[in-house]
Amino acid sequence: MTITKEFLEQPTLELARQLIGKELVHETTQGTLSGKIVEVEAYKGPEDKAAHSYGGRRTSRTEIMYSAPGHVYMFLIYGMHHCFNIVSGPIGKPEAILIRALEPIQGIELMLKNRFGIKESYLRSQYRNLTNGPGKLCKAMQLNMDLYGQTLMDNHSVSIRHSQSVDDSDIIRSPRINIDYAEEHAALPYRFHLRDHPHVSKA
DNA sequence: TCAGGGATTCTT
DNA sequence: AGAATCCCTGAC
């Protein structure tokens, strides 16, 4: 069962928490790809120095963050890697949640092909390395700039499904990764991940 | 118009 | 620890 508008309208930090354990699904022409969300980070709009929308920055890149929750915010980082984000918060408040790691569920062979181009024997050893980072999961799941501005709801190619619920005691909250430039906001506990899960990004 | 830097990943 | 690699942003 797919998530609802009401689910997406939760405050950003609660939505981030609730996304842990959900299944991210991408229907491609080559098949269905999906994975369980095991790590996310919240970016809280104008008042968060780590956010692209800090200070109300509103450009063609960040524009979608000002729209309704549930839109897809894609961006390219370091000239090479895509990152997949879900717009959150009320309309006009530019918040978003970065999906940082998945546990592969469906379409694992295609994901391996997308990531490494190869080969059955290579598979097993690389399984844990398939989607354990924001750029890696985009490559594996074929998430790219074409998805910018899509909605997670209206029968688009990307969606999120409910799965088994996750207990609070299995979730770790900690500071976000690679945002040293955010000064006093670098220490905010806006990262959520499953405890001891092998597909959480290392850092 | 242009220089600087980045919500990363892979290799050395 | 350093490279790859290029779009976005803000300043000039």
C-alpha cells in the first residue's frame, strides 16, 4: 500500500523518522527496482545552514523544495553523483529529506548491472555495497534528473510503500554526514538510520 | 562571465 | 589521503 498525502504532510523530522523501513519503488522499462529505506537525513529549510534552501535561497535548483510535500528533489553533487530527496514541510517552506541508504529488495540483478555493469560472480561480494550511500542508490535504482519535480503519489514511476513497522528502539539519531560547512547546525541530530544495519552508509 | 566549492565515491 | 568532475551559486 502506497503512502498517502497525509503521511507526507507530517513535520519533516517525524516524516524522516517514519520513512525508515518503508519501501522505495522505481518502475523502469527494464523492470521494477525497490529497496527498504534504512538511512535518511532531514534538511530544514531557511533556518538550516546545511540546507540548499538556507536563508530562503530560491533558484531553479531549489525551486521544487518550495512546493507541496511529496515532490522529488534531485540534484547532482561533485559533478558525478545524483542525490534523491523527498520534499517535505508545508508549501512555501523549503524542507526536504535525503534518502541515504537502502537495503535492496526487488530487481537486484538489474541494480548490480546499473552499478557495476557486470556479472554474476561479482554479485555476492558487492551486494552490501550496492545501495549503501546516496549516490550509490541513485545509480542502482536509476534515479536521475528526469525525476526532478515528480510526485510520489499520482501513479508516477517512483513511489513509496508501507512495509513492516520499525520500533523506535531500532532507530539511531545522529548528526548528518559531510556538512562541516554548516557550522553550529552541523551537530543537529537530523540523521536517522536502522541500528546495526549492514546497508547503512559508513561514516 | 567566472572562480570556488560541494547533502559522494572509489582508489591509492 | 586524494582524485574525479561539472553544475550551481554568488560575486564582479
